[in-house]
Amino acid sequence: REHRIEVLEKQAIEKGMKGTEARKQARSLAAYCIPFQAVTWVMMAINIRSWKNMLLQRMNKYAHPEFRYLCEAYFWPMLLEEAPLLAQDLQVVGGELEKND
């Protein structure tokens, strides 16, 4: 198992990632390959402050790739469509979500 993670970490470093970022990416990709992949349904009840905090944490380059995809493809557009006034203090810059100053 460790050998595979080391190979993935080397690949991440070759792509320009450094240190912790490369290790996190390698472990994240290794976890993806574990045979626990299955289709599932998710139902969430979340307040707007927590929703925005989740998006800010998960729409960045350090987030798990699949969760980042969910936020970018589903959760962020859903917030913009359902409550655009509540998203006014947020903006996507360079593919990452940030608070407006």
C-alpha cells in the first residue's frame, strides 16, 4: 500500500505540487481506488453560514478532487440559483472560491 502512495506522490511532485499538497493528493487518489466505490444518495440539511463555509473550504486546490467537483458542479450553482443574494459576498477566482473584501 505504501509503495503505491509513494508512486502517486512522485507523480504529484512531477506535476508541480510540493510537500503536504503532494502527499494529500496522493492519499486522496489512493483512497479513491479502494474498492468501496458505490453509488449513493445524499440528503443534506444545512444552514447558509455552514453552506458557505463548506464551499469556501472545499472549492480550493487542497480539497479532495471528488468533493471539489461536487461543490463546483452542483452545490455552488445551486446556491447561485436558489439564493443569489446570499452568495454576493463570494466569488470564484482562478477556480477557487474566495470571500469578497
